[in-house]
Amino acid sequence: MLDARNITKAYFEGDKELQVLKGINLKIARGEFLSIVGPSGAGKSTLLHILGGLDEPSRGEVYLDDFCLSSLKDAQKAMIRNTRFGFVFQFYHLLREFSALENVMLPAFLKKGEKKEEEIKDKAKGLLDFLGLSSRLTHRPSELSGGEQQRVALARALINDPEILFCDEPTGNLDSEAGKQIRAMLFELNHKKKTTVVVVTHSRELAQGSNRILNIFDGRIVSTEEILKKP
Ligand SMILES: Nc1ncnc2c1ncn2[C@@H]1O[C@H](COP(=O)(O)OP(=O)(O)OP(=O)(O)O)[C@@H](O)[C@H]1O
Ligand SMILES: [Mg+2]
């Protein structure tokens, strides 16, 4: 489904070049649950953003089915991101002036079309309820704990039923109980809805439940571990 070919990413500080990704080749099958692990600064978030079309590689291409993501116009890319991809960012990126419920509903309004506001609201409430936040619907992000914001961000990522869900440390700020809930939700999504899931994680439990673990070190894939039979 996703095919990343010889991805490199460099940042420039003055005339000094910092190589963050050094030639990543990666194919992700439809329905796969992939974990990306590695030390801080290894390039995990950078890779996730490039796979999801949020950031451009310096060299190399990412193909989604037959499309080369970087050859698409910004508006087309934005459409794909909003309708086919879901993102849970490491630092959530919730909109501060909106409530938890409104944050979750927003991508569904941006998606052209059919759904009525009441329908969207019910779905958003259902997701927040499942994630244990039914008593926090009207809270703004500043009135939520880090772990609660993380769960709102997950609900927001799921409102449009993405084909691929990208999550950057989805259980990073959660205690074991809330972390367990998120893990269960990700596994269920992958099993029942066949959603392709790509997570960056430090959680051994989460990684061990996936199909494949990629170990990234200093901008390279240094090892791959197959956990279960590929879908
Ligand atoms: N916009 C930028 N300009 C310059 N350097 C950057 C930029 N974004 C990231 N980097 C550098 O790229 C490297 C990889 O960053 P990245 O966020 O991908 O790491 P990570 O593996 O996700 O780490 P962590 O586990 O701490 O989240 C880091 O050394 C970081 O300092
Ligand atoms: Mg990161």
C-alpha cells in the first residue's frame, strides 16, 4: 500500500548539513500493523511525517498505491491526508480554542460531503466515550491532562475511518490503564476494520502486538523483526 524508496532527509543549519534519514526503503502492506522503534533523535518522527505526506524527503519517493505522494499538488495531498490517513502526533496538535468534542468532529466537517452534524457528533461522542472521556467533552485542551489530550487526538484521527493510521508515541504519556485502552483500540481497529497501523513507540507491549518491528538507529533501519504472519 505504501512504498518508501530510498528516502533521505537532511536539515541545514547555516552551511552545516545534518543527515537525519540516510536511505530508508520500506514497504507497508495493506492491513499491516507496523511498529517503529529506536532511540531519541534516530529519525522516527521524521520518517512517520514523510510516510504520511506531511513532510517532503530530500531525496527518494513515497508511493501510495500507484501515486507518488510528492508529485501531487498540495491540495490533492491534503485531501488524501484528510480522507485516507489519520495522524496522532507526538505533541497532539489539538486546536486550543475548541472543545475536546469539537476537535474530534472537525476533520469530518472538512471531509466533503454527506454526513450531517448530528451524525458526526454522535460518532465523535462514541469515540470519546470508548476512550474514557465522556465527562470531558466540553473541556478545551488546556483543561485536559497530557494523556487525555492524547486520547482526544486519537479520537480525532479515527473520525474519518482512515485506511492508514499513523501514531507517534500514542501511549507515551499514559499510565498503564489508559495505555492498555489505547493498545486495545489500535489492535481492534487493525483486526476488525483492517486499518493499516504505523506506530512509533517505546512500548514493548505495543510493539510485540504488531506484525513487524523496525528498529531505526541514526537514520537507518538497522534491523527488522517479524512478529506474526503477515496479513
Ligand atoms: N526542523 C528541523 N531542523 C533541524 N533538525 C531537525 C528538525 N527536525 C528534526 N531535526 C533533527 O532530526 C533528528 C531526528 O528527529 P526526530 O524528531 O525524527 O527524532 P525521533 O526519533 O522522533 O526522536 P524522539 O524519540 O525524541 O521523538 C533529531 O536529531 C532532530 O534534532
Ligand atoms: Mg519523535
